[in-house]
Amino acid sequence: MSTAYDIIIRPIITERSMGSAADKKYVFEVAPDAGKIQIKQAVEEIFGVKVADVNTLRMHGKRKRVGAGRPGMTKDWKKAYVRLTDDSKTIEFFEGMV
């Protein structure tokens, strides 16, 4: 059984994701085998908030060149968009970033 910290790998801190933080929408990199219900429970447990809905998508790895033309790939990963309920508090981790 995975813990909440095994499901939520890291927050995604980009200009686009921080723009939606004012609307209580946050973006996380999550475990590739995690489902929406597991992601919802993990965010609620870690940050103490109420989650309204979760949208997920798989990000495919990009081709990269390593050294003198040796082809390689970055890893595939999974992204989760989490929207909080209107009566929920915000996540303090993202407060200073906006």
C-alpha cells in the first residue's frame, strides 16, 4: 500500500500553473499508477484541504540527445490538475509563488 507521499511526487511550478492557483487549481506530478480517487485522498491528507475534482493526463517522454549524438528519452510521467472546493482553504505552499 502506498502512502500519500508516494502518490504525490512534486508540485509543478510554472507560470501557467501559478496563474490558475488564484482559482484554487493546482498541478502536481503524481505516480503513474495512481488513480483519481487516490490522488484526491492524498492531496486532502497532505495539505488538509477539500478537493472538488481531479483531472489527470500522461506526459510522454521527449527525445533527447546525450553526448555525441546518442539518442535517448526523458521519462514518461503523469500530471494531475486538482481543483479545490469553494469553501476549502488554499494550499499555503503556493501562497508566496503567485
